[in-house]
Amino acid sequence: MNYIDAHVHVWTDDFDQYPLADGFSPEAIKPPIFYPEDIIGHGKNSRVNRVVLVQMNHYGFDNSYMLDVMREYKGVFSGIAVIDTRAERPDDEMRRLAKEGVRGFRVYQGDPVEEWMQGPGYERMLACGAEENMAICPLINPAALPSLAKRCEQFPDAPVIIDHLCRIGAGEPIRQAHIAALCDMAQYPRVMVKVSAFYALGEKKAPHTDLAELIQRVYEAFGAERLMWASDCPYQVQGEYSYAASVELIEQRLDFISTEDRARMLRDTAAEFFF
């Protein structure tokens, strides 16, 4: 059985063809490059043969590099773009990018966090997502969940895919209240969660089994059909971290996940939505 990595960033050092957005410099980009060939190589050793690309923030709203990679490796990569949520018609840009194979749109929490999803841009995006079955993909912390929940009430048919277990345990210890808040989002049927970025959560070291309780609670709340594993490369392969350790946590180390559900988390959930 082959797997799908549902969250990977790629970029190049060809800044002439793919310029950086304002405020970013080549010196600040770490690692300096991460090509599609790099993730393909890491994936081969762990039976990963398809990947969902996520637009890197240092390209701003210019999704050109990601789209070019998707065209070059047709069928290997799907995509999550970044667009301007404050634009007058972000829904028009969503539909345009959907024709290029994009299936989701990454968004970031803002201030004040209690109402970060307010505004006409998010209304148009969520309405378009519901109509076209395209996901809103929030990179958020637990404090941002209430504002997201309000939008899920308003747009129950809009797919939402929460990145990286809502970053629980990223900047502070894993807290039961945060787990409960994320699990409470399971009441909205179109909400999914990426079980990902293990290098950044909890103890932040392999074999990442300290994340077992967090993952089990989310697994029991959402079910494997609404969970998708992802590495968040290139960061999962920097320094002491390894791609294999990320795959193996779901594939081998969590006894509460059935064989059938491992297949769902490692392949089927992402395949059904992104491919």
C-alpha cells in the first residue's frame, strides 16, 4: 500500500522566475531550497507516492511555483494555495485556481483572535468552498477555534481542514482543555484535521509517542475518515528529525488505530479529497 503526504512545502532559489514577496529575503529562508524531487526521494523510502503541496508564505499570493510543480508532475501533487482574504472577490480567485488543480486554501489566524474570521472575504471564501467543495485550511492555535466554529455554523457545507492538530503542544505543553476544544469541532461534519508536524509538537523528538493521547482523542472524536497524516516537510527532515519517524508513528506505533484506519489516515482521506 502506498501513502499520501497531505502537507509539504517546496521552493526554489530561482528568485528571478519566482520572486519572493515583500518582507522576505533569501538569507532568511531555511532550508535554502526544497525541491519536489527532494520530497519524492524521502517518500520513496516510506511508500509515499503522492503529495499535497501547500503554498509557502515567502511567495505571498503568487502560487506560480507550486502550480508549475503540479503541472510538471501531474497526478503526483495536489495543491493548497494562499490568496488574499481581504480582496474584494477572493471567491473568483478560488475558482480560477481550482481549474489549475488546487483543492484548498490556507488561511492564518489574525488579531483579535476571537474574531479573526470576520469580514466579507471569509464569507465569500466559505460560501465558495461549500459550493465548489474546496477546503479552507486554517493554520491556527486553539484560541482561534471559537471564531472558526462560528463560521462552521454559518457555512456547514464548507470543507475545513485544520492544520497540524491545531498546533496543540507547539508553543506550550499539551493541555487537556485544548484537546477538548479541538475535539469539539468534530460536531461539524465537514471539519477534518491533519495529523501532522510531529517535530513541532509535544516533546518534539522521535519516536513522537508522547503525542499518542492527543492523537487518540482526536481519532475517537473525528474518526479516521476525517483525519489525514502529513509530514510538514521540509521541516520534518531537518536536523535530528526524520521522515520515517513521522510515517511510522501512524503506521506502526499507535495500537489504538486499526489496520483499516491506518490506511484511511495515511492515504484514503487525502485521496478522496485532494486527488
